[in-house]
Amino acid sequence: MLNIGGRLKRNPMKIVIIGAGNAGTQLAERLCEERHSVVMIDERMDVLMQAEASLDVLTLCGSGSDPVLLERAGTDKADLLIAVTDRDEINIIACLLAHSVGVPRVVARVGSAQYLRSSSKYNLKNMGINLVINQKQACAEEICSALALPGAIESFDLFEGRVMVAGFNISADSPILGLTPATLPDQALVRKLRIMAVRRKEKLIIPRGDTSFAPQDSIYLVGSPDDIRTFSIWMNPSQTPFMKVIVAGGGDIGLTIAQTLEEHSDAEIVMLEQDEDRALFCSGELKHTLVLRADALSGSALEETGIVPRTAFVGVTGDDENNVMNCLMARKKGADYTITQIARTDYIPVVESLGLVDRIISPFVSTTRGILHYLRSRNVRAATLLHNLPGELLDIIVMPGNKYIGQAVQDIKFPREAVLAVALRGNEILPATGDLTIMADDRLLVFADSSAVKKIQSMFIK
């Protein structure tokens, strides 16, 4: 078994995508890059024409729940069907029809969180839908992950939470500046981690022992969550855990964020919600969160919440412009960190380039990431879709008979554009130090620039 570069098989798959909106187009782009054969179905001819103009896909215009259209798309010969329209009934029916003709895996995006209730007797997974993903829940989970690791550009778990990958910007006063991996003071901690990549402006650097860290670098680490938190606090001393989190917006995303924080964080939580009925509902659903009926754009509302040192502000009102303005107001009032949801993907580069918000979460990217994570592997819950870093994470299982079995990592000539990040042996996580000896059935996580992927493939594929 080998899962490399996130590919599900060595041979290209046939994939049917229902819905050519933001999520469907992002999925198609990624899957086309991996040389899969993609058919897209949508009722809007204009979006299909845009997809055809930029992607190597076939398109069919019509409803994804139309059995005749699914037959024309050759769905019965597909390896995978993904339904990501904005209509739950079309997504569900398309998946059920695909399952009925033997499609091995089907994925449905749903807008209603009721479909995610595992206790329901009408569980969609029991009806043959392998993955049911809710855009709002995926967005909320990504925001909570960002809040759990202050200062992270992005982070995700691997190997059932035992390993974390996280990227950080190096602050101007960081003690890491001017040092190299070999001269970092706590070498015992460094040996537990792996500095797998550095991004310097738009350039990707695979670090070596003599790579010097510079201002405005972004550094990506692999290791246990506790070790990464310890290193990140030393690296950026100002990025300690948040003492207070203000959530602007009591919709489904805001409520999910507050509930998650109540369960997993010691921070004081305040929610601002304009609608009286919704504010009362959220107050009844939450145990320790202070819910205020207020507009976050009102300076008095933010003053009433009492912004203290190490306060994070989360903008999830459902209105992109309001979210950005809320974050700007919160920053002006003293919030240390701002994070927001922005639905319009064309807004994101502008807001990022102006530095208006510390972290932006796109519901469409969150949905795409969640689906791709599922496709990568049943065991690696999150993997290769990095927002801010070029290159790929390669998930490799060392097969018996491989020529590198019995060799120490320091004796294996990996490409300079690649680095062995971590190894999983049974249930044991092994730091990828030079004296680590490769054994059969080891699971290796390798980070590589795209130029080195084929070389890694030739090393581990017979």
C-alpha cells in the first residue's frame, strides 16, 4: 500500500462532481492536478463554461439528481462521486443514486446540521453515503483549531491527533532570528520536532542544519502537539494562550465555536448577537458563555465585553464586510488577534494583502479541505492541502523488500528538496532523526517540493 502526494491510487480515477460552484471548482482543480478524470455537472451553463475554460474536465448541464444525466456521465463506472451543490436534496439524491449503481465512494455536502446527528435513525452514512460534510461545521472546526494554537498560520492533526503540522510567522523580536536548526538552544526539544519547511516571501526552503532564520520567515513544524506548543511559545513569546475570546455572530458557526471553546478551552467567552431571539437561543444552548445582544461595530459593545490582554476576536456574522469591519474595530480597541470567516473567495486576497485581519477562514476552502482529507486516507485525518506553503506532504508505507529497510535516515540520500518529517511504527511516533532506522511497514511522512515528488516515488515504489 502506498498513498503518495495524497493520491488514492496509482492509476487515475474517474470522478463525478455535482456542483460547479466554489467548492466544486476547487475540488476539480486539485483532482485534475493529480491526473484524475473529472466530469462536472451543474444546472448553470455559465459556470460550466468557466470550468471548461480553466480545467481539463468534461461538463454536463442539468440536475445532478437526474438519473438520465448521471447515466450520460458514466456514473456507474466512476470511482467517486462528490455532490457539493447548495441544495441538500440534490446532493443526497445524487449520492444515493450513485451508491445504487455501485460507485465505491460517495460524498455529500449538506447545509442542514441535522443530517450530521449520529444518533438519528435516518443516518445518511447508513444509507451508503461515505462522508457527509457541513460547510458551517467545517469552518467552525478550522477556526477553533486556529484559536487553540495562537500565532499559527495554519495547523492540522495527523495520525489520530498524535502528530501535528503547524506553520508560524516568525515575529520581529523572536529569539530564533539569526539562528540555525543546529544552533537552537534546546536541542533536546529540537530532536523531538522536525522543522520541515521555511517560506521566505514566495520561496520554499527545505531547511538544513545551517539554514538561518530571517525576519518575516514562516516556519513549518512537525511533532507532537505539546512539543509544538512549547516550541511556538519560546519562538514567539508574545503568543501565549488566549485569556478571552469574543465571538461576533450567534449563527450556526458562532454557536459551534462557543460550544467547542467551552469544552476545550479555559478562556472566558463572550458572544455578541444582534437578533434578540437568536441571542436568547444561544444563551440557552451555552453553559459558560456570556451572550450579549449587541452589534460588534458599536464601540460601546466592545467596551462592555472588556477587552483584556490576550483577547481574540472572531468575526462570523455571515456578512463578509461586517466581519472585516468588526475585526478592524476589535483591533482598534485592543484585541491581540482577529480571525474571520469570508465567504467570497475574491475578497480573500485583497483582505490578506492589506493585512486587515490576522487569519481568514473560507467556508469553501474548509469544505474542500475536509473532503480532500477524507479522500487522502482513513487514518490520516488531515494532510496535504496547505493554504500557505507550496509543496506536498507524502504519506508513504514502506513495503517489505524495499532497499532502504535497515538503513539509517542519515545514510539515505533523500533529494535536497525533500525532508523526512516523522515516522509512525505501529502506534509509536518516531522523530525523524539521523539515527532512525527504516523498517518494513513504517509509515513515513515526507515533505517535498513538487520537483522532488517523482524522485521520492522512485525510491519507494517498486
